[in-house]
Amino acid sequence: MAQFETLRSGVSGARAAEIDTGLRAHMNKVYGTMSIGMLITAAAAWAISTLTVTSDPSQAVVQLGNGTMLNSFGALIYTTPLRWVVMLAPLAFLFLGWGALMRRANAATVQLGFFAFASFMGLSLSSVFLVFTSFSIVQTFLVTAIAFAGLSLWGYTTKKDLSGMGTFLVMGVIGLLVAMVINMFLQSGPMMMAISAIGLLIFAGLTAYDTQRLKSEYVAHAAHGDQEWLDKAASDGALSLYINFLNMFQFLLMFMGQQE
């Protein structure tokens, strides 16, 4: 990936100033879209978790190990095979649906697709409110937000070319997924903590790398006047950073989360 300065040096002074202004607006839109998506996910997760529990024993269908009682809706999405659909549907959308949406849909539809994905992620993550205290979830979210902001700012401002990290980090994500699948059968606590520590480092690196990548990609496309791509790129960039944030939050929750 070519560095920002190298790409920008190929255009005239007036055009370079225009690209700089456009880049700031573009990155603001990326962060704004990502933030809205994160708020949608948090609100959906909290709302769904409240709809799945009951304090009335007569309405309880399942009682969890921590004493939380699930109503029929909670039992349906957390204890039946439907839980696998809830868990795997976001991954299926990322690997099978997002690319097609980017190729075929207009910018407004791509953004709507991102918000729909964020809503479904709220359903997928709603179970954290049944396991961890609300205070520890909010605390972990704030710590993640501070760390994410620092990493993204560094990725945006650093003169160092981070492109060499890309292949290494992607290989790390693949290895992480394999380890998580294996641990689904082993159910090893120490292995899960090791996975969380490594995963936190990987997605911290991806936050800085993706920020620089989005910056350089914008300049490359803006220099060629690729407006169609630019109209969709904010949602695509928001998705990349959203995934990094969400994974950092989940892995950090393994260390900071206090169980109910």
C-alpha cells in the first residue's frame, strides 16, 4: 500500500488541497457512520436482553447457572439451534453478502446494509448482558473507546508505512478463528484467556493498519476522480473499524468483565 504522502505528491497544489479537505470530510463520515452503527448495536443488545429475561418464576422457561431466568423468547434464541443462526448469520453476511452489496448497490443502500448488520450484531451480542454486569460492560466499552481512538489516531498521523502489517495480521485472524473453533470443543478457560490476549493485540494492530489503509485508498481514488467508489467507501471503512472495535471490546471484556 502506497503511503499517503507518495499518492498525494502526484497531484497539483490546488488539487492536493482539495483532496486534503475531502479526506477530512471522508474520515469524519467513516467515524460518524461507525459510531451510529455501534450505538445501534449497543441499543439493540440491551433491548433484546431485557426482552429475554423475566423476574416472574411462573413465566420462566429456563434458568441459567447465575440465576437469570429466561422467558420463552430468551429460551428460543439462546438455548435452541436458533442460537447458531444468531451467532453465524453476521459472519455469513460479511463473507457472502457485503461484497455483493458493495458491487451492486448504491451508497444509500450500502449504508442501510451496514446499519442492518449492526442491528443483527446487537441480537448476536445481547447475551453479554446475561453474563456480565452492566457496569463492567459500560466500563469495558469506555476503555475500548479510548484505546481505539488512540490507535486510530496513530494510524492516521504516523509517517510509518503500516502496509507490511496487513498480511501478518490477517494470518493472525485466521489462526485466531481456528483456535476459537477448537476451544468450542475443549472449553478450556486458560486457552480462552490466551485467545483473548492475542486477539486484543491483533485487532489493536488492525485498527491502526485499517485507518492508514482507508486514508491512502481515499487519496488514490480521489486522485482518479472515482466518485462512485467514494460514495460507498465511508460505509465500507466504517464496517472495517466497527469490526475491529467490536472484537477489541469482546476480548477486553474477558479480562475486565464482572459476571452476574
